[in-house]
Amino acid sequence: MAISTLQVTQFRNIAQSRMQFSSGLNAIVGDNGSGKTSVLEAIYLLGFGRSFRSPRIRRVIQHEQSELVLFAQINHDRIGLSKQLTGETQLRINGETVKTQAALSKLLPVQLIHPEGYGIVNGSPRYRRAFLDWGVFHQEQSFQEVTHRYKRLLKQRNALLKRRAKFRELQIWDRELVIQAEQIRAMRQDYFAELVPEILAITHDFLPEYQFQFELYDGWNSENKLADILEENYPRECQMGFTLAGPHKADIRIKTDQGNAAECISRGQLKLLVCALLLAQGQYAYRVLSKPTIYLIDDFAAELDPNKRALLAGYLQRNNAQVFITAIEQKMLEGFNLTDCHLFHVKQGDITQQ
């Protein structure tokens, strides 16, 4: 699974560009501010339906234009996305309109290694839930539907709490909410149990100076039934106006033999730990599902010494993965096998293949 071509129109400072990619390594080189990160951002937008740099679509659409358009050829499928300043989005697969971003995401398993993504380790629990759910989404066909139902029920329950409804009114919704919550928990637990050995093997290579532990918190005390916890929490939830327990509160706790990982590792080690987590997911997806991952790495060389760069480069080029990296200079690609690399140079939004 790889992107063979990408067509970008009116995206950031790229007016129009059509790129042909290698199924292996693709390097985008250029000065800071030239637009090289925008190539990664365009691929990410196709895969996730949102930018990793700005929540405002106005900042992503090229200045003085009303919409952006992206197309990509992925094996035998052609996917497209357009976003307008009004907020309207259109999604297409092989010329047919699709209703949900999930349809595109299934075809484009993208992982981003970027400073904005370090929240997997040092950010709020929502980043770690997103990390976990990326893997479950690609493994379990029903996960998207189950989480959609859970979120809808949770929204209704929170609305009732805000108007301080009687608990018997909530119980009608709680019965179904608990069923969806238990399904989400089971799928997450199964996936996490299989993923952890992959993570530990890579962290041992990347950061042998630490002994890591990874623990999954389901979002409530698993020794008690969620229905009982919801009833017990009802008085406090009425005061606060939202639900305090459930899969929406899940987290992954990352520890070392020296304490909380986010508090005891350096910036460079943080990057390596994030890389280990994402590489483990890609490695697992390929081993179990035969599904290669597409990696986007912004400023590959930053914060890493030559030995760590070579180690990371070696892992990235395993498991049939397609890799897109940005660098200021070509010499920063040291560590990669450049035999089949496609090299692109970006200058003020103009992209040329070298």
C-alpha cells in the first residue's frame, strides 16, 4: 500500500503540483519556509481529514483562494479531498462520493513523526487514546461504528447531566452506553496486549538505558462494573455536567525504571520514544494484517546523532513501509539506503524532482 502520485492544488504556498513517488523512500529537501512540510501536511490531510499544523482550514487553503483540492493514487484506488473556506468538504474514492473520512483513512494508514506529535508521550491522554485507536481502527472492522455509537450516547448523557436530569432518565441511555463501552474496552485491550511486545523490542534498541513499562487504563476501575460507577458518580457528574468514567477517559501510562517517562527523558530521547511507538504499530500492522504503513517524518535529522539516525532509518525502511522525510540539506539523509529514493526540491512552493 503506497502512494504513487499526489496532486496538490491551492494548498498553503503550493499553487499546483503533481508528484510521482517511490514506494519506498521519498525525500523533500528545501529551506525553512519553502513548503516542504506542506507536502507531508497534504498527505496527512488526506489520511486524517485535518491538518496537523492548524485547526483552521482558512490557513491551509492558499491565500486569496476559496478551496484546496488533493488527489492521490494508491495502488488501484484514486482518492480525493476538497475543502472550501465555507467548511464544506467533499471526499471521493474512484470518482464516487463517500460520506465519511474513515473510508479514506482505511486506504491511507499514515503515521506522523513531528514535534506536534510528541504529545503521545508528554501531552494529554487524548493523544495516547488517538494513538491506540489508530491501531484498533485498522485492525477491527467494527471499531469505527462502535465508537461512533458510544460518542453519540455520551453526548446525549452529558446533555442530560447539564440539565440535572433524574438518574432514572440517564439509566435508559446508560444501558446501551455500557454495552458499547465494554466492546471498546475489549478491542483496545486485545490490541494493546499484542502491541506492547513490539514496543518493548524497539525501545530496547532505541533507548537501552531505560526499562519501560506500558500500562493501559480503560477509563474506569476495571474491578467495578461501569454501570455501578456511573450510578455512584451521578451526584458529582450533575454538578460538573459531564461523564467522569468510560472509554473517553482511557489512557496509556508510560513509565521507566526512573519514573514517569515524560519527566525523565531528554528531548532527543522523547523523539526516539515517539518513533518507537509509531514504528511498533507499523511493524505490528504489517506482521499481522500485511498492511504497510506510510510514515511522514518532518526534519528527520533534528535532535538525533548519526548513530541514532542510522538506527531510525533502518527501522523506517522495514516492513514494506513508504517513507516521506523532509530535510534542509541532502547530506542530512545519511543513514538511509538511497538506491530507490525519489528526491524532491522545494523552493517557495515550487516542487521539482531531482
